[in-house]
Amino acid sequence: MSKSYDVIIVGGGMVGGALACGLGKAGINTLVLDAVSPVMDWPPKDYELRVSAITAKSQHFLEAIGAWSGISKRRLSPFREMHVWDAQGKGEIHFDSAEVGAPTLGNIIENLAIQQSLIDQFEQYDCVEYRHPLRIKALHLETDHAELETSEGETLSARLLAGADGARSWLRSQFDIETIGWSYHQKGLVCVVSTEQGHHETAWQRFLPTGPLAFLPLADGRCSIVWSTTEEEANRLLGLNETDFLNELNEALHESPMGKVIGCGKRAAFPLRLQHSTRYIDHRLALVGDAAHTIHPLAGQGVNLGFADAEELTTLLSTAKLDGIKDLGNKVLLRQYERARKGENLGMMGVMDGFKRLFSNDQAALSGLRNFGLGLTNKAGPVKNLIMRKAMGLDRASV
């Protein structure tokens, strides 16, 4: 059997789902392929361990493609302030959305809630088909299309393949696209915790010599933590009983307006690395999200960069369709997407890597420098507001 599409998206996660919603809204004949079936039961027994800090720009995009209402019906937690301080000095900085005239700095949302809402939305379009679980066995490139052989013996063809299949992208490897980057030899330990005083709709982050400890507010008053530390230390923390873990966590948090951490749920950890694809496009291919780039989670920008990829590619392909361009996999067309996204992603990755190296360091000279810098920036209103607007994605137009 053989079936043809304008676009085949390989990967049905958050970024692939957002791209499918955008293409569906534009009436572009699209297939979403996922190797695993999604979890669609809601609500889960407890909060999911993986959450994302969704910026205003990403929210605007999710609203534009019709997915935000579904997210809001599940659950989200707005945060209006962010407080950052250094464990090795008195340096601190406080961000308040009111200072830039915004209602929030962003929203903390479970990844599962986002993915489910995107699937609900793109499945409403007759021009979008969703196949799962379905594995790809082989790729064949022709002059005017690409063909995918599936484990079920089908041949699926498209003008364009969109690689949204994550940091270990199978599709990227089939095009021999190299990546540059490095492991941080760290893990991000995640769990949901309860505190004495609640989170005050504030995201809290303390920079420790081994990495940042972030408390992200959840809708029921608890917090989702991301504790970046060495691989050995993360494994040790995972092995502690709850009492000992809470003692270690409270020592790392030290003092905060939230009071002590008094309870926690199950724990997990994931490796941290920086990775960037040397090319975002090839003959009939465009990479989006983690397939193109991964970043340290200290500022929560990872999925927001992915949504910006999906937005850019959606706009490009939608405009091409309106202009009567039938070949959406044209490399000349795709170069516009790469030019628009590659520089911006590299810039954000460089800044986050620099922050990680500056703050995850116990050298006295650097400690004094960063504490001075935090204090100075906190007092410099225009500079601080510029940082907030950049982090929120408000420095450029959004759909």
C-alpha cells in the first residue's frame, strides 16, 4: 500500500503536535507518525514529573493554533514573579511581571497536559492523520518526494518530512546530519514537593556550586523541583529515603519565604547536555525542537525554542500554500526556515551555557563577580526589564 501527503511529521510530542495543529489549521495534508501511543487519560493520579515553563510568546502561538483552551481546561499554574539567588554570596535578583506591564511571567504546565491538548486539537482537522504506534523501517529519497517504509509494510510519501523525534532523532541520523555539543555530566532530578508556606505564585531558583535548584509553582500550591547536580550526586539523592532526601533538599534550599519542604512524591532524573544540529534542513527535511537543539533547563527555554521552530515553519508553509507553491519540501523554501531559527537558537544556547558555567562554579573570583552582577542588574530597572521581555519572548512579534 502507498499513501501520499504534503508533510509527514515524525514524532507526536509537544513540538510535533504544535506543528501538526498549525498545518492542520492551514489545510495542509499532514500525517503525524509516533512510535508509541500517547497517554490520553486525564487527570493522572498526581502531577506529572515533567513540566514546562511556557512563555507569553509560546502561549500566543498555542492560542493561535487552538490548543490553549484545552490546556486551560486541564491545569496550569501562572507565575508572576521569579526570585534567583546565589548560594555563595548575597547576590540576588527579583523579576516581577508587573514591571513590564504583563499579567504573568509565564505558566508552569505539565508536558502531558500540553501534548494531550495538541492531539485533541489536530485530530479535529480532516487534513491531519495520526498514526500510532507505528515504526519506520527505511527512508528513500526521490527527486520530488521522500518515502518511508513502515513496520506494517506500507509506503508513505510526502513532499516534506519534519523531524520532531527528539534529541536522538532517527530521521536526523538517516540524513547524516551531525550534531555538536557536550554532556554536562549532570542530571536534573525532578519531583513534586510540598512546602510550609506555599509558593506565592513565584518561581524560586538558588544557584549551588553543582548546579541550580529550581522550585516551579503548581496550581494546588505544591512545587515541581528541578535539581541540577552531578550524575553521582543525583543517583545518591534518588536512593535516599524520603526523610533523608527532604533533609538534603532543605539544606540545599537553605532559607526562603516558602519555609521548609515538608513532603515529596516519587523522584526521577534525566541527563543534561547541550546539543545542536549542524544543519536544520536537507533535501525534503526540516528538523524542529530537540531534534535540532537541546539546552540546559536552568531558564526553562527548551520547549519554547521548539514552539518557535514550529511557529516559524507553520508560517512559512502556510504562506507558501497560499502563494500556490505545491512543493513544500523545496530546499530553497526551507532555507528561509533555517535562517530564521538557527541564529536565534544558537544565541539562546550560548547565553544559557554561559550562565551555567558562571553559576556552577565555586571559584572565589567568579563568585564575587556573579554576586556583584546579580545585585547590579537587580537595581538596573531597564536592564532587568529587557531580560524579562527577552525571556518571555516579548522582544519580537508573535502570532
